[in-house]
Amino acid sequence: MKPTNLLPLLGICSTATLVAACSNTKEEADNSKPNIIFILADDMGYADLSCYGNKYIQTPHIDKLAETGTRFRQCYAGSAISSPSRCALMTGRNTGNTTIRDNFCVAGGVEGLKNGNPIRRMHILPTDTTIATVLGSAGYKTCLVNKWHLDGFNPEATPLNRGFDEFYGWLISTPHSNDPYYYPFYRFDNDSLINIDENAHDQHVKHNTDISTDDAIRFINRNKENPFFLYLAFDAPHEPYIIDETSWYDDESWDMDTKRYASLITHMDRAIGRLMDELDSLGIRENTMVIFASDNGAAVQAPLEELGCNGVFKGRKGLLYEGGLRVPFIVNQPGKVLAQTLDNQIYFPDVLPTLAALAHAETPQRLNGMNILPLFYGEEVDTDNRLLYWEFTGKQRAARKGDWKVVSVKKDAPLELYNLKEDITESNNLAATYPEKVVGFEAEMRAMRVSTPNWPLAGE
């Protein structure tokens, strides 16, 4: 079956559609420091969730977060691939300014191997201020569970070296720490590499999603008496699509990779439901803000056509078209965050200043993001009259401001221009019709980026 038309869901407007009212004001919400849980899916498309229009994949627990919280329809990831997107999320800077601007760098960094081939990766630096650093300074206990992907090949760039109090998961710099994928035998417990005995000898007993959820629940229980920040970065549904439990979709006529892809998402949804139940049982649900997002769009390996993973959007992971950048973003806190659907244009660099404001922490200087916290409480924030910027240095560029977006996904190719209000599928290139807009974007984009020794441009 083909996915249904998602245009009504994806419509662009300038005002919020309030689904429910809430009597609490932002000032009342600011009286205490809530716990914060940021849940990140990996390579999950914008339209992979039922609450974002999917007709096939079951996601009842995430849907409930959306129905009872704030759902953004125009949220953009920090990049169209993992490491730079997560770096933008953690540091509040876009890929014109971040330390990590691509998964692999052309100079500097640290050399290592991928699939037996030598490559270079850049890592997050001690001088990079992270969300964990900011919230830790405000009295929060901080924990990363599962995927960091900001260490490159540097074993001294772990989450514990970059502001987190606790870490349970895997690192690029220790390749066997997530081997085999989804049913790992090795795993970091803070700075110690331990074994998951149930998965010894390549047995498929404990799935990574369940291991990560168990780690998250244990952290919450240890810190239920003080404010905490939990960054729960699942692997699902990143390829390879490995999961033995596919009962949700066994009756479908899809091929097994499609069934496994859908099952990875539904399995993650079930884990999120278990996490929410734990918060309820501990009596801290109302004092916990939960945010859910994906790090970029669905990948080329995903069942893009069969399940409509990226909706009507052009492109996919690795491309700076909407299908690679636009992601779900859901914020939920009972009694505090309104039940509403918003069309404000936001992106990952906004997360750090927003959480800093929520925690009454000092916001670092020279960020590319802005504080969007008032939006959660029904207040107006002008997020659309600014430049959102992305780059894969020397290969791809994109920027959005208001209804307009420019993008180039090939080296040295001219910018394409689209009016997303009228052309959400990026089908009608208007660069020749409005050359002055392209010139304006070019000037703003040059001013936005700073040079980097790891991804040098010609002439820099």
C-alpha cells in the first residue's frame, strides 16, 4: 500500500492550534526545576509515527505524548546525519559553527578504520559547552544512555569527559562496545567495559533498546529525589534492522526488513511506555519534562516507499532536503506544557538555550539557537524571522528563513530556491525567478559560518 497524502498534517501556518488549554502560566512552571528526559531516535523519518501521519507503524505511547503535549510540525535536526546533528543538539550551534560538521573530516581529527578503510573523525572538544555541562552547573545529575557518537576515534572524548555524570552505552572509539548491533555482548558502564552475559556467543536475548531502557530506569530511581537530566539516545531504527520480535507485523505481506524496521520503532515505543509508567509509579511524572525527537530523516535503506517514512518530503538521510532534515519534536509535561500543535520553525541548536532557561542555568554565549521555552506554555515567540543554517562543508549547503529555503546537495552546484509554504515537496526551483533572494541568502550564509581546520573550504 502507498502512504496517504500527508499535506494536511504538514500545512504551514504562523499561529498555534491549541488542542487543550492549561491554566498554568510560564511563571508558575518556572517555580521549580523539573527533571528533563530527552529521548532521541536514530534515523527515524518524520512520518514514521502515527501522530505524524503514518498509517502502518504502531506508536501508541509516543502518540499519547503528542496528544497530551506540544507537537512541532516544523522542527529541523542539526544535520542530515548523526554526529553533526548530535553535536548541534548538545552545543546549541549549527553546522556552520560546530566542532563536528560531518561524520568524517578531511583534515585533523583522529584517524581510524571504518569497514577496514582508514578515515578521519573529529570529536567534541573540552572547550565545547554541552547541555550536560550547563545543567550540571544548575544542580542537575546528568546521564547519557546508549549512543554518544561525538567521540570520533578519541577515547578521551567520552560523555564523562564532556559534562555527564554517568554513561551507559557504546562509543565509536571502542568499536566492539556495540557488537553485535542491537544484541551487544559489550557495553560501557561509566568508564568500565562490561559484558551482557545473556548475549554471549551471539545469542539474541537482551535487545539494545531494552538494555538502554533498563539503564535509564535505574538512573531515574537513583536520582528521583533531585533534579536530573537523562539523555536517552536509542539506536532504533538505524540499520541493520535486527530484532527477533516482529509479532506486531507478522501478518503483513511486507518483506522481513520492512517488518523489522517497523518492529524496531514499535519496540522502542513500548520501551518509552515502560519509562513513562516508571515515572508515574515514582510520583515524579508531573515534575518531568519529556522531549522526543529523531536525529535526522529516514535512511536510503529504510522502507521509504512502503511505509512512507519521510512523508511527502523530498530526500532522505544524508541530503539537506526536507526529508533529511525535518524531524518530529514532541514536548510533554502534564499540567505544565500545553496540548497543542505548533508550526513554529525550530531546530536542534534551540535545545540548549531552552533547557538552560528551564533549569535557571546560565546560557553560554555565541549560540545559534534561541530559547523557545515560552512556546511550550502557549506564549508567542518569533522563531521564523531568522536564518536556520546547515552545511556539509564543501559538499552541501542549506538555509531557511520564513517561507523560503535554499539548498544545494552537490559540490559547487548553484543554490536551489523553494517557497515551502506553497511547495512543501521542494519540486519547483524558483532560483531563476527570484535571483535577488538567492543573493540575499548567499550573503547571510557566508556571515553565518566560521572556518574550520577539519573541513577547510578552498581558499581558507
